[in-house]
Amino acid sequence: MHRPSDTDHREEATMTGHILITGAAGKTGGYAAKTLLNQGHHVRALVRRADERSERLAAVGAEIVVADLLDLDAVVKAADGIDAVYLAYPIAPRLIEASAILLQAAEENNVAAIVNMSQISARRDAVSNAARQHWIAERVLDHFTGAVVHLRPTFFAEWLTSFFDAATGQLRLPFEQARHAPIAAEDQGRVIAALVTDPTPYAGKILKLHGPVELNHQQIADAMTRTLGRPVTYVPISLDEFGRDLRKRGYDEHFVQHLLAVAVDYRNGIFAGTNDTVETITGRPPLTVEAFTERHF
Ligand SMILES: NC(=O)c1ccc[n+]([C@@H]2O[C@H](COP(=O)([O-])OP(=O)(O)OC[C@H]3O[C@@H](n4cnc5c(N)ncnc54)[C@H](OP(=O)(O)O)[C@@H]3O)[C@@H](O)[C@H]2O)c1
């Protein structure tokens, strides 16, 4: 239902505007915020707590709002005067509630567009609790009366920084010889910036996001070896071993359940494929594994 008002952001083209970026201290939100600020947009950066990351965002021009995405009043206040929102909620319980709260806040403020971070494994019958919740959250957000765009990326290239063991030069992962095209958060930040400022062409769409080249983890290790000039070895491990590694790192059970289930999805090809969506939307191709490795290792 559309409710015209003095502050009706939907009456205007959203080619410029006031953008609310949630998860702004995180990976995709952080890059989206910086891209938008570089382009001269007003960015309200929602962070869970004030710290050095929010200080860095403030230093480059973001308006910082400290709020919990599970706090309806705080999110409604954060969406005041906003044209478009990027919603990023981590792999954590209460994703559907956070999405419903954001939807309500956007409606109360006549926000024009929501760009929603989901994932490629989101589906009704997903075994991962988080992936199934992403699918339900998408369906909840489909009720938004403005424009909504769902992003379904494959695994981020940032997995390589998280799971590379610099001491041994090993990538220990349970992915057998299955493939995906890793996509950097930086490239997703550019896609998000383009969509929140001009959502109309993609309104109502689900966009799969892939990096430029589909590889198995042996080929990923080879690309890292060439770039770093030191051996990187892919060590395929069992799901049990992966689960033990994750618990040793201190991840909670919600996250471990998700990663074990999507590892099976990965083996079954759910994360595979590539496309030109990033280049089509942003005019620039996404980073290769080599380029990502050069920047982040
Ligand atoms: N990683 C992958 O390979 C991959 C692939 C496909 C899709 N995804 C999707 O990507 C999304 C995560 O995006 P990301 O990696 O850009 O995020 P991220 O780096 O995990 O950052 C999430 C941010 O949200 C903040 N946050 C957590 N709970 C909050 C709350 N209740 N209220 C307000 N802020 C809160 C966190 O704050 P603190 O930092 O202070 O904790 C963090 O800064 C997930 O939905 C996931 O399904 C990930």
C-alpha cells in the first residue's frame, strides 16, 4: 500500500539520495558505504556498536547510527528520511525477525527501495537453518510496497582469508573437487551501491552474484600459489573434521550447522556457476582470485 506524504521518497527517482546501510561495520556493508560516500551520496551507517570501524566510516563522511536490527523503534528511527536501505544481517538467529522489522521500518518511513543480502543456497527445502531462513526472509520482504532486490551471492572470496593457514600454507576445506567462482565483498559493495541508488531496473528480482572464474579449490590454491610465489595447498577434509575445526575456532552451533549444510550444498553444485551480473550492473568486472589475493594477503 502506497501512502503519499510530505516526505514521500517514492515520488522521486532514486538516482541520488539518502541511503541507510546496515551491517556497515561488516564486509559488504562496509564496502557499499565507502563506495556510496565516494560517489557523493549521504550514507547513514547502522552499526551494532561504536568502535574503530565506525570511527573510520565517520572519518570518510558517514552519519553513524548505533542500533540493534532487532529493535523496532531504533530501526524505524534509523530509516527516517531514507530513500533506500541495504539490509545485511549475519549468519545468526532471528534473521526473519530482523527482516520483518526492517520491512516495517521502511514502510513507516515511505522508503523507496530495499536491497536484501540473501545467499545462493537460499531455498524452501534448504537443510541449513540460516539458508532456509534467508528464503523465508526474502518472501517476507516481497511484501514490501516499494522496490525490493534480493542478492544471492555464491561463497565470498573472503573465505580464502578466513580459512588460509599462513603457518602451513594450507586451505583445509570439505569441498572435494566441486567448484564456484569466488566473489569479493568489494565487488558486492559496488553492486549494492548501484542498486540502492537506482533500483528500478532490478525491482522484484533475485540476483545471483558470482566472481569471474569458476574454480575448484585445487585451482584456487594454484592461483594463490602463482600470486604469492609460495606454495598453497588445498587439503580436502571430511565434514566431521570441518565441524571439529569450526568448533575449535569458537563458532556457535547456528553457524556450524549452516556451514556443514552448505558444504554439502557446495559438493552438490549449489554454489557453482558464473555470470556477468556484477559487470552489467557496475560496468566493471569482479576481481579474480589472483587480484583478490594480491590485495588481501
Ligand atoms: N560469507 C559468504 O561466503 C556469504 C555468501 C553468500 C551470502 N552471504 C551472506 O552475507 C551476509 C553477511 O554479510 P557480510 O558478510 O557483509 O556481513 P558481516 O561481515 O558478517 O557483518 C555483519 C555486520 O552486522 C552487524 N550485526 C550483527 N548483528 C547485528 C544486529 N543485531 N544489529 C545490528 N547489526 C548487527 C555485525 O556487527 P559486529 O561486527 O559488531 O558484530 C557486523 O558488522 C549473511 O546474510 C550471509 O548469508 C555470505
